[in-house]
Amino acid sequence: MWVTTLQAAVAGLYLGAVPAPGTWNWNLFELEGRDYVSVDQVAEFYRLPQPARSGDSVKLGTGDKGVELWVSRKEAVVNGVRFSLCFPVTEHRGQPMLSRKDLVKVFEPLMRPERIPFGKAFKTVVIDAGHGGGDRGARSRWSTEEAQLTLSVAKRLRPLLEAAGFKVVMTRIRDEFKELADRAAVAENYENSIFVSLHFNSGDSAARGVETYALAPAGSPSTASERLRMSDFQSFAGNANDGNNVLLAAAVHRRMSQLWGNAKLDRGVKRARFVVLYQCKRPSILIEGGFVSNPEDGKLISNPDFQLRMAEHIKLGILDYQSLLNEGVQYEPGMMIVMNREAEAVEVPMVETSPTAMIPRGGLPITTVAIGTNILDVTPFRPVDF
Ligand SMILES: [Zn+2]
């Protein structure tokens, strides 16, 4: 275990230098092979209430304007939206600790969305109706097949977004097969666009509910994976938009979970490296809008009225994303983001350490620069512990 303090100022990084006035010092702790910060310091930085601990639960504020974490769990509720974290919350000398990766890739974009520098002027929504043609997607006796469901919702979403002033591009408008890479590439033709992929889920017959995927940040595992792999350190085109991706996922997921209206059916914002997410050069998400394989979900999602309501909620989420990016917090009841205008002059210095187990002996330095937020995020190789 080691502790270090890093200082940064607006214009640059001060490593080992005397901190300039107005700088913020994050105390980084290396625990379990990666960097952590104390949840107390996170609360202080974002001007959240100091953490209230009860068993494994740690609360900073409540409800739509608060955060809940659980020690040893890879899960958080941030301003009412459920998230899968990159790494478990851990504990050090009785203090709950949040991984630096989650601070940078989840908390920062959600707490201060107006500081995300990219994608603010998006005018186009690319709607990707999953599957089609020879690829029927998930099927069961309980539901219309996935390839048809995705197109039905896409066709309902399109006029709603157009009425809201967006240009809409569909990756398919009929029952045809399209390669995944070709779908992601459609967004490249539209500089100011976002990409929304529609899918439906399949699992055991008891599994229900809605989940929304954003691309896993480089250096973190996908939600479905228990451990880091070497390949998890690769940075893809889509990782340039990490901040936008998670904010868009949060905004749309919040509306979708409202539609489902039952916390048990809220499976949260998750992380994966799906082709349409990692190859897409624009902010992108993938929605799994209910389970084809469950009798109750199947009946709901096959209903045209429910499909229309789903389209309406996706549209509302996209509008929320737009206003969060441009204006920051909307203080309407139930809105999702708490932010900290007073800390405007503060940048967060983040120097990455990678789990030593992932670095081959004598390997080359691993360096990634992720610019999805305006946080400096550098991954140098630390030749220690060999
Ligand atoms: Zn699918």
C-alpha cells in the first residue's frame, strides 16, 4: 500500500510541485492493485453531504440528489440512477473507498456534465434497430421476436425525435441484415450525432427488466466479467467519448426505469464492449428494453402502446442528456445530477496505476489518454512490484 498526493491546477499538471492556490489534492491509495480515493474526499470535492454509514451501505445525501454505495459491491446509485461500477467499493482503515476509475468515468461526468467538452451541439440521432434479416435476435413463445421489436420501437421513436427538432438516421428501415461495424459507421457520416442501439434481452425465464449499456472504459472489465483481462486495457474509438457515453446512458436509463416503474425491474447502467459501442466514433449506448424470454416482459414489449411509451421515454432521456451537457443540472423535481459550481476552477489530477498482474514482466509502458471528460487521465507504467 502506498499513499501519494497529487496536485493540479487548471492550466496544467503539477507533479511534485508546490500546489498553486485553489488546487485540490486527491489522496490516492493503492489498494488491491489499483488507485482508490476515500468516499469522504469524494463527498468533499462535490460538496455532497458527508457519508452516512450503515452496515455496508454508505449514503451521501438521499434520493434523486444523492449517492449510495455499498462496501465490497460493484454497484452504486447516483442521483437515482443505478450503476454497475468498474471496481468494487472497498474499505481502508474503516473508510469506504471509491476506485479512481469510477471517480473519473462515472462520478465526474454525472456530477458536472456541463464540463464534458464534446458533443454538445449534436443535431442527429442515429437509431440502430438491432438484428434483422437472417438474424432474428432473441426469440421465445412469450414475445414478438427481437428483430421485429427493435424495428417497431425505432419506427415509433423516429417521428418523436423529428418533432423535437432532431435529424434522424436509421441504420435499417426494413427487415434486413446489417453488419455491426456498418451500423456503427453510419454515425461517422454525421459529425454532430449520437448513436442509440435498440435491443431486447434474453435469459432464464425469471429474468426481467431494463438495462442500458455504455462502453467499458479502458482498464476496466465489462460488467459481466469478474476480472480484468489484458484486452480490457485496449482503448477503442468509442472510448474518446467515455464521459458522453455514460451521461447518455444515465439520462436514457433514468427515463426507461421510470417507465418500468419498479426498482426490481431496474437492472441499471452496465458496461460492455459491444462492437456497435467500441467502433462508434460518436457518443453511443445500447438499450436492452426488456426480456423476450419472460412471459410478463414479453407481453409488455410486444404491445404497440408500450412500444410507443418506450419510444417517448427514450426521447425524453435524449432531451435530458442534451440539456445536461449544455446547461448542467436542471433543478426540476426528480432530476438526476447534483453538481458543484463552486469547484469550477479545480481540475482533477489523475495518474493511473495499472494492476501489476496485468503488465507483462519487462513489458512496454501502457499509456492511454482518455479525453471523454476534461479531467486529465493518463496511464503511465509504474515499474514496481516486479
Ligand atoms: Zn439483441
